[in-house]
Amino acid sequence: MTHSPSRAGTPERDARFLGQPLGLSVLFATELWERFSFYGMRALLPLFLATSAAQGGLGYSDAQSASTYAIYNALVYLAALPGGFIADRLIGARRAVLWGGLTIAAGHFTMAVPGTLFFFLGLLLIMLGTGLLKPNISAMVGQLYAHDDTRRDAGFSLFYMGINLGAFLAPLVCGYLGQKINWHLGFAAAGVGMLLGLAWYVLGGRHLGQAGLQPGNPLAAHERAPLARQVALGVLAVLVAGALLRVFLPHINPIDVLTFVVFGATLWVFANVLRGGRLNAEDRRRMTAFVWLFLASALFWMIYDQGGSLLGLFAEQKTNRTLLGFQFPASWYQSLNPMFILVFAPLFAALWLRLGARQPSTPVKFVYGLGGVGASFLLMGLAAHAASGGHLISPLWLVGVYLLQTLAELTLSPTGLSVATKLAPASLSGQMLGVWFLATSVGNAIGAQVARLSETLSPSGYFTVVGALAVAAAVVLLFGARPIARLMGGVK
């Protein structure tokens, strides 16, 4: 029997992995272990930063830890833009994933070496490696299918389950090793997870067909020299700017500088995407709607991603973590979100399918998401008030907070990914997901600044003020939902 080849060169009728192409099992396992490594390290990161030097940490304040954690998240998502460019124009997604994974593993093992220099060098390597791997492995999933293959959505759903399975297991393993035995052992365990993923990726490469082997839009010969000059000038400009800041503003906070970098890069990307006369009137209306949804998403992620920083520190300091005589590590709370996603994501998918045309519009779903994450912080304000007397509170407070955040995420995040591609003008369809992920980067950069308020406000006051801000923004968005929907021009 012969099979017509898909775009990636993989037979369309290959159904050896739960009815999907066998290559999906390779990418599923690779991404599972990459997310294991990433979330394992991230579960430990704010706790390690806030632990005293005498106990092996860096001795940061809670606010400093949260700000550092947030700006790291912002830079990881920002790195996905050059990572996608390198794969698409230079080396192809297949090699980008391999080199990204090796860089990530090197970063984790660098963090396993005690010392502040090794710690931050490891973070830099993980950031660069994730920027190479994360966007390109998702692109390869799509290349396993022909354009008209009806299994594509189900394949991405399976891939998404792998992401959350890795994120669920990581805090349990790396968190226990890091908090109960040695911080650097926890970081090393995350690196072992990445190596397992790479081993699976290399050994299973024959099942990927032609997916990701070649750049999607390779640089022409005449484009290489100008690009090399631009990169060299960019690197030189960064080095000069860093030297000038060091000389003339020696006390400037690096987090402030990096926040401006994220904002500047985002503005540059938007200007580049929207420049010239490439958009007609309908495109411009849709891009206006996109900007409003982008801002709402940024505010959502600014609050949501504090679930791994200030909420993680609260879990360490303010909750009773003794269960059946065993005191479980605070990092284990980070497994709640992926666990809830594994449970509720299929239910949400079934709900939207059942509602069909009666389901809420995209702007209204964003209202639910923004309002839900705000409500989680209002609940967190009550939890902080309950803990203000100095006694440890029940873990169920945080279980409720993470449940609210997960339900909010499931109304906003998948919807945002979908609508970003639908609103994109035809000439920009390949770029819009990268632009959309910048909302997470911007949100975390804002979060790096907002977290400083936790030094001047009481814990209860901080969570209540930030939660109320999100709820108020959701109310404003609710009143603007119909105008935004009209700007979307029939896109649901």
C-alpha cells in the first residue's frame, strides 16, 4: 500500500501512536522532559533566591526574589522570537531543538555548581536554550500532518498533555531533592530530565520524517552579510550601553534595565509588524482589537505568574505543610496548576464544543479569565489576612487560589492562541503567535516592577490591591467587549 506524503514527508496514514503519527510520540516525550527540567528549576528558583546564604540560598528579600523570577520569565518568552528566527531562516527547527536542549541541560548543570556567578550563568543558558527549543518543537508538531489532516487538533491536544504531565512531575521530584536534600541537586535533576528528553529525541529522530530538517524561509546569499552586520552592531550596542550604564549609573537596578529591554523589543516588533502600507482597513481594525486583547493578556500573566513567586514564598512561610507526619516541600504546590489543567482542559474543550455558536465571544472569555485571576488574588488577600496572626494556615487556601487561576487560564490562554492566528492579516500569519507570546513577556516585566509593592504593602493589602485592579480591568473590558468584537470583523 502506498501513502501520499504530508508536508513533512511523514505518511498521512501513520497512526502508530494513539491514532497519531509515531513522530508525535518523540516530540511528546521530548517536550515532557523539557518541561520537567524547566518547571523543576522554576519551582525552586524563588525559594532559592529568598533562602538565607547560611542555608545555601542567595538571601534576597521576597520582593527581590519575585522581581528576579518575573524578569527571568519575561526574558524566556522574549528569547522565543530570535529562537524562531534562527530556526526559520538559518538552521531549521530540527537542529534548533537539539541545540536548544543541549544549552538548557548545560544551564541546569551550571546551576548545580555552588556560586552566584554559576547560578546566573545557568539561568542565562536556560533562557537562551528555551528560546531555541520551545517555539520550534511546537512548529515541528504541525509539520507531522498534511494541511487537511483532521487529526491535527487532537495531536496538539496530546502534545499539550505532555507539557502538563512534565510540569506536574517536576516540582515533586526536583522540589523534594532541592528543598529536602540540596538546592544544587534539585537543579542537577532538572538537567538530567532534559538529557533524557534529548536522548529520546535523537534516538527517535527517524520517526520525524522531514519535519524541521530545513529552514522554512532560508536566508538568501545576499541577505547573510547585512544580517551579520546588524547582529554585530546590535551586540556592540548592547555592550556599549551596558558599559555606559555601569560607569554613569552604577547603582541602577538591572531589573529596571531588563524591563526597558522587554518593552523596547515589544514596541520594535509591533512597529515592524505594522509598518508600511501592508494592512488594509479591515486588517487595521482587527489589529486594533488584537492590541486590546494583548493588553488584557499581559495583565493576566502579570498576576498569574506570581503563582510561582510570591505565592510560592507564602506557601513556604505561612502554610501548614505537615501531612500524616511528613512536611512536604512548598515547591510541591507548583504541581497543582498542571494537575488541574490535566483534569479540566478536556472538560472546557467539551463545553465549548457543546455550546457551539452559543459560546461566549473571545472578548467575554477574556473577561472571565481576567476576572478569575483577579478573584484568585482577592482570595489570596483573605488567606494572607488569616495568616497575619503568625499561625500557619491550611493548605486548602492555596489549593483554592490555584484552582481559580487554572480555570481562568483555561478561558483565556487557549482562546488567545487561537484568536491571534485568526486576527492575523494573511501577510503576517507566520509572525502573530510570536507577537502574541510577547504578552506573557510584557506581563512578567510589569510583574517585576509591581512585585516591589509587596515591600511597602502588607501581604493582605498587596494581594487585595492587585486582585482588585484585575477585576476592575475585567469590568472595563466587559463594557468594551461588543466594540472589540465588532473590530474583530466576524472572527469568533
